[in-house]
Amino acid sequence: MPLVADRRTYARVHVGVIGQPDQANTYGALEARRNGQQIGWVWPENGPILAKLGGGSRVQTDDTLNFRLPQAWLDGEVTLRAFVYSYSLATVFEKEAEWQNNLFAVDVAFHPAQPLTVHLAPAHLHRSFHPDDVDRTYDPDLDADLLPPGGSATLRIVHGLYRYHPLAQVNVDVLTAPIEPMDHDDGHEFNLGWCQTTMLGNWNGGNPEIADWEPLVADPAALDPVVGTWYEADNEWLAILDRRIHIHHWQLTETGLADISMDDHEGDGPMPLPGTPVFVQGCRPEPAVSQEVNQTLALYRIFYDWDDEEDLFVGMVHPDLPTLFGGQSSGGTDSVWVRMTDTFGTTSAWWHIGAETLAHEAGHAAGLKHVPCKDGDADHEPDGVPDELAGGAIDPSHPNALTFPVCNLAGPDPEGFYGFDVYRLRWNLPEPTAISNDPGQAAPNKAWPLMSYRNPGWADPYHYCRLLDFYGVPCDPTELGIPWSEPDAPAGGPLTQPPDPDDAELPPGAEGLIGLRGSIDPATETGSLEGAFLLDTPTPSALKKFSGQYIVAEVTHKLVVLDAAGNELASVPIQQHDTAHEELESIDFEVLVPLFANARSYQIISAGRDLAHLDVSPTAPAVTWDPITQEADTFGRVKVQFHWDSSDADGDPLTHTLLYAPDGEHWQVLASQLNESDFEFLQQALPRGEAPIFQVIAFDGTRAASAVSAPVKPVPGLPPSAIVSGMKATTYPSGAEVALQATAFDPEDRTMPGDAISWSSSLDGELGTGSELVVDDLSAGFHLLTATVTDSDGLTDTTSFELEIDGSVIQPRPDPSVVSAIDAIFAAAASGEDLATAYEAASAPSLGDLLPWLVLAFVLVGAAAGGALWWRAKRRPA
Amino acid sequence: MARVGRAWARWAATLVAAALVMLAFPAPTAAGAVFTLLPSSGFAGSTVVAHGEGFPRNQPISVRWDGSLVASGNSGPLRPTKFDVPFVVPSGAALGSHTVIMCVTGSGATGCSGPPETAIFTVVIPAVTPTPTLPPPPTPIPGSSATAAPTFPFPTFPIGAETPTPGPLPIAVVTPAPTPPNQLGEIPEDFPDLWIKAIEVT
């Protein structure tokens, strides 16, 4: 599997034994060379180990010597060479039958992957998804780092992307305000809940009466309930305010209500009155509107035109809400929402639920479809249909598509080298875990494919390979021997050849793109169509998406652009909205359509029939800027106040999008879907701009007008942010190696190089620079260690944490003669010389070593000679 | 129901009093930092959230009760910073006003690296406040009549302070020092042949 440059990487050296069942005190070293030149060698993080016959078990992390590769090794082509011994170096040559097999070398190559920037936006939500209920907007609560005590729940979730995706750099960018749905000013709210009914009777101590019985059963048409008879419910839980009611039975009352008998409940808070919304877990709303969060995020994404990184826009959802899914992705929009659940699963200590959920949804955003794996459904009875299908399309190319319901991370492999939780410190896990591809393994070493519904999940080789491709690291599953299925026809996701950006251009005569969305109901042959946004200067990502729309397997519906005479100016195929977790009965779509000055209408055509159309407004709106002011408030904060004048001669309602270009070139959305003609913003939340400009776009549904401001006063900019990304412990022995690790991101400089991070100690002063700095000479005592990151403007950010060096415990150090002998062994191995000779030479005592013995021998010989002379003189006759 | 009404009157009065105290003691500074206590009165042993805004980013934060450290946290990377540090009112705290400070942790006499922000917490006698909790559920026997519970207006309830999700516990363990790779014990007579099966790079 291709390796990612600068991604945390381990080398696990599997040591076997011949002639004994095992061998204690086995140790070793690992060397790295680039272009033949040694770049260093390291001792393992664990050991000495008990080496075992056959190499031991791969899932036992102490059956191998585990080397964490220093960051300097993690790019380009590198030769790794391991050397192992037991008890002492001399035994290799004096005791073992063969010393040649104590060496092993592999050539590896590290490939740069694009960084991923995660744009986090709290989703404005209410409990019950009702505008009058209490606010339940998630607070990101981004602490400085992941280190205990405390730590950031949001970062624990976001850092799941390191664990599951082939990434070396995940940047976190927070949108400045919670996102709201369209028409929020008119009382519309996001609703991510299960299907909804109402409590109409009394609460009855947790045995409420609700308006409808149909949501309680899977197939209401198959039941004609009798009043007063108790029935079992197919759907098991009710969510009412903050309470969760586990349904035991229900009965139909004479007044037509469903009387619930509970057998368990969770939660507390106020008790509901008649009229309170009730959500029935397991019952899907029709139509589902949970995609609205992603649709709103998509409006932020479509104008965002930083082109040198992958972007993921994440709507953060309060974890207490009764949401239909743990998360949801909308294909082609780089937008997902996730319930921010900061809890670990029960079966495996390493399984963090929120982290896996985000990584799963980000997998969808990268084009991955579901892996068929789970067959339990709501009633926990297998029915031969993958549960994943109910949440979105299955990836027919995946190896598990042919083996369902048998489901494994990978096929059984006698080598079994797969999966190691290299980022465990992000979750403060004391020990690493090896994830096995062996279907017979138990927790915590067992996992299922990330894109399935079984937990815990792990990135399987096929989808990991596809993700490598997505992040810019070439990966061919065929070359890796992964038994995937070639597609019969392009069908999106990983089956699709990615569009060539060079071909991503507008058709002749087009002046931009318009985003249209709607739905098609094939059963009733009806549809709906509305405008979402207009881009007169499409961003690279918009052009890429536009060109990718034409790769559709089977086109039965299309959207055409017509002029006044009814001539077709352009046609765009409509495919099933690639919505993971969406029922398939109606087709929701969002397409980018070429914009022509002479376009008069947009039509959805299916089998020659006009299912819906949208006429182009005769007149475009108009918008002009009033002066933009930058004034300090009583707290010293500068408020930027915007006013604009917009109008539409046709009287169409206008929505406005406000954008900011700190460099006068790259735009980002500050606010979207504004109905009013003014807005206010804190300048301290804006990235630096020497001559920043703003743009307002007024949109009437089919036409838009925009106005770009003159440059305003420079915005001083944002400092970088540093995140300390992992510590093995908070207390170390004196002389121990301490690896200080941090990452940094700057809103203006973006990903920051390691030398922008400097480290200092309250006891020892400056320590050095680097995103990873290993020190072994910290003084005994309590240190306040500080990582300082400095951006190109000289703005800094610091993060500090405490660490103790326990002076009463001394870290043993290797004998210099051992170090020099290993130096010699690696040098000889690299040059093809005889190792035994090199070792003997390195171990042969030098003149300096022999000098004390020579002096002693000289003294002894001298003394003996003197004694002999004295004896002879004494015995000589006078 | 009358009993419930009186209880609610006390509850409402407590809320109003708490709101007034909170309004009375926000602590803005010239630098724009704000430190508030939620609530700003309560009994000894109760949990209070120290809420800070506008402090320098990514700094260790200390909360001190009458000078004694009661909690620590971090101001986080967001600008402006906004964070909560929960702490427990010392069990022996006397009734009346107490000074609580929040500051960036430092090595000075006050334990702060700069001027602290101050708020006042009033320790009161524990009040019997009606917590609207679910009564014991009736035995869910189909057909039995359930006991009616008091109901409360929807949706006029304020949401209570949510319990912060605790982070992972700190590891305060001295990293075990591995045996130095010089001479690993007494060499046995029967010595096998070691071999490297593979190097797994992951």
C-alpha cells in the first residue's frame, strides 16, 4: 500500500525463532537510508520482546519490535533495514546458526498527499427541531490541543480523519457563525429527526398517548389495530424533548390515539404537555429534509476557491438530538453533517464513535459508497438485504459486494500485515492496537469496513487505496492484488474516472453556471425545480463538479436550457442524488447548468415529458454598495458594517450572499441566504488582507447581480493556531526521550512548515524547532512546555502543557560500544561487507582500551623482574 | 398541584435571583476578557461553570476560589476565545460572598501571568428546588392504568446547564525505562537462530 509522506508511520519488525519455541530478551535497531546515505537509526519503542516460533501473532503488539519512524525519514524513497539480536550483539555471531537472517531490508516510498481542510460550522438547531423549543446549537469548544486534562471533543472527532483517511495534515477552520436554513427568518428550521408525530394525551408518567400509531410499525398497511388490544412496536424508541422512551407495547384508544406502555426510559428535563413533538426512532420521515444542512453548506463551498487543498465542510450537530442518522453526506458538495458524539464504543477501547462517523461521511464526500456488511435491520433478524442499502448506494466494485453477508476487512492473508493504530495518542490511548484482517479475531482487534454499518470500523484496503487516489497519491488496487470488480459502466464514486480538470470548461457561449435543485417523483411523473445560486466566475471546484456531471450510467432524466424559441442551448443529465442515507423513491438532485444570456427557461425532461420547469426572470436584479464602515466598539473590537441597495424590477424576492477576498482574488463566504440588505461582522474573525474587498450577490432565483467593493482598510489578520498532537505520558524518567509533537495552521499561510513551530521549557529555555522534536536532556522537575508557532506576519500562537521529569528514576542509556557496533553493522550491511568481520573489528579493543592492561602488565613484569634480581642477589654467596 | 405551584414559584425566584447576581457581576476588562460564573450563587459542594471569553488563545487557565486553585483548563484556539471550566464549590465554604478569579496560569505569587478577572460567588443555604424529574415508571403491564404526572408548559423551559463531557483521564505514569540493550540477562546455553520474518510498514 502506498505510504503518505509526513504521515505518522511505524515499522513493525516480525522476529521469528528457529530451534526453540521462543527466545527472550530480543531487541534490535532500525536504520534508514536515502540514496545510499544513512539518515539515522533508532531503537524500538517497545522491547526487549519474547521472540516466538513463526514470528508470533500479528495482533499482539509486543510480538514485534515496533519502531516509530522519525519525521525526517517520512518523504521520498527510503531503505529501511532492521537488525535483531538477543541478550547481546555477540550472540548473533557466536551463538546463532546463521547471522545473515538477523538482517532484513525493505524499500519504501513516501508520497505527498494533499492536506484536507475541514471547515466546521455549528448547525443552528433546536430541541424538537421546533423554533420555539430551546436552542441546541453545538458549541465546538475547541480547546488548545488534545492533551489531558480536558481536551477538545471536536478535535477528538475531527482527528478520526487521521486514523481512517490517508492524510498527513488535517487543518481545522471554523466558520464564523452557525449556519441556518433558508427561510430561517420566516420560522423555518433544520429538521434532522426521525418521523414525527405529536403527544396529544397525558404524559402518564412516561406512558404517553401519541397522535398516530402508524409510525410505530414497519408496515402500517398490514395492520388494522383493534381498540384496547396491545401490540408490539417494530420501532423501539420515542424521543420527546430530552427523554427517550423504550416502547414495550402500544394500544389504540377509543379516541384514536396510540397509548404507549414503556419498559424503560432515559433522560430528564421538563415533562411534555399535549402538543409536544414526538420522534419515533426507526421511522423515516417522508420527505426527508435532513439534507438541508448540507445544502446550506454547499452554498459556502461553491464560492470557496482555494485550490491547493481538499476541503470538507462539516455541519456540527448537537449530540443529544434525536437525529435520523449519525451523519449524512451529500455527494458532489464536499458537505456533510455529523452528530458530534464524543464517546467511545463499548467493545473496543480505541473505537471513538464520533471520529468514525465523521470519517465515514468524509468517505462518502470523497466518492465512496457503502460496503454491504450488516444484515440485522430494526428487528435484528437477517433478511438477506444489506442494511447499508437503506442508507445509500452500495459500491458494487468492492470485494465484499460479492461475498455479502460474509464481510471482512480483507481476505485472509497468511502474512496478515494490515492495520495499526498509529494515531492512538490523539485519543490518549496508552497502548497501540493492531487491527486484523482475520475474520476470526475478537475485539479489540476485529473491525469491519469503514463504509459499512458494522462497528467498529477500519479503512479496508480497497477503499483506502481509493482514498489515496482521492488525496493525490496514485494507487491501483489491481497492482496491490486487491480482488475488486471492474465496473460494467461508469456509475460514480470510485468506479468513475475522475474528470480531467483540464477538460473542465464551460461550453461555448456560456457566461457562468447556475445551480438548480429539485426533485423528481418517477411514480407520479412530477417534479420541482428552483434556483440555488449563480456563479458568473465559476470556481475550479465548481468547474470540476460541472464536468463530472456528465459521467452518468443511465440517463432517464435531463435538465435542458431553452431559449425564447424553444431551442435547446444545453442539456445536463440528472442522476440519483448521490446521497448516502437517503431513500431512493424520489430523486433529489442538484446540478450545475451552463448560464446563457439568451436562456429563457430550464426544464426537467423525462422520456420526452416536461416534469417541471423554471422560467428565467425577465429582469436581473440590481445591487450597489453603500460605504463599508470599520468602527471600534466599546470593547475595542472592530465591527465591519455592510449596507447595500438591491432591487428587482420584477418584484422577485432576493437573497444575498456576502463574500470576502482578503487577497483581492480568493473568495470565501461570510454569510449566505440573507434577506436583509445589511450585515455586521467582527473584523477580528477575518483573515488578513492588505487591501481586502467584499462582494455582495443578489439572486432572484434565476438571475443575479453582484457588486464588488473598493478595497477597505487593511485587516490585521488572524494568528496561526498550534495544536499539540500527542504525548506518551505526563511524567518521564530523567534522560528519557520525549517526543514533542505539534501541528500548526494559519488562515493566511495555510499549512505551516515544521520550522515555524518552536519549543521552549520553563526550566531549560529554548529547546528547538519542528513539528516533531525529540529531546532527552530535560532537567528534572516540572516543566511548562510551550509550542510557539509564528506565521509570515510575525503573529504568534502558543500552547502550553505541563510535563514532569522524575529525577528519582533514571533512564538507562546504551553502552557507547553497543552503539558503535550497531553503527558498524549497518554500515557493513549497506556496503555489502561481511557483518561478522565488521562486528569483530568494531568490538576489537583499541589501543586506548588496552592501555590500562598494558601498564598493569608492565608493572607486573617489572615487579617480577625486580623480585627475581633481588632473590638472586640475596642467594649469591658473599 | 398547589404544592407544585409553590415549588415553581421558588424555582422561578431562584432563577431571577441568579440572573440578577449574574448581571451584577460580569467582569469585562480593558482587554475585552469576560469572566462569569454560572450560576453565581449556590451551596457548598455544588458544581459551577466558570465561563471565560476574550482571553488570550491557547493558554492554560486557572480558576481560584479565595486564592486556592479549584480548576484549570485551556482557553482554546478560537478567536475570540470562549470556554467553560467547571468546578465544585469547596465543601467547607462559608455562607456569603467569595472571590473567584480566572487568569492565564503563571508562576507569580497569584499563580497568574497577568491581572486576573474577578467574579463573586455567593454561598447560600441549600434550597429545596423542585427538579422536574420523571417519577418512577409504572410497571408496564399492558392494560393497567398509569398514574398521571404533573405536566409543565411546553416549550417555555430554559435549558439547564449541560454537563460537560469529560475528556480522557490524564496518564500520570512514569514511562517504564526499557532495559538498556547492552547485555540483556544471562546468556542461555541453548541458543536458537533468530530471523526476521518481515518488516511491516504501516
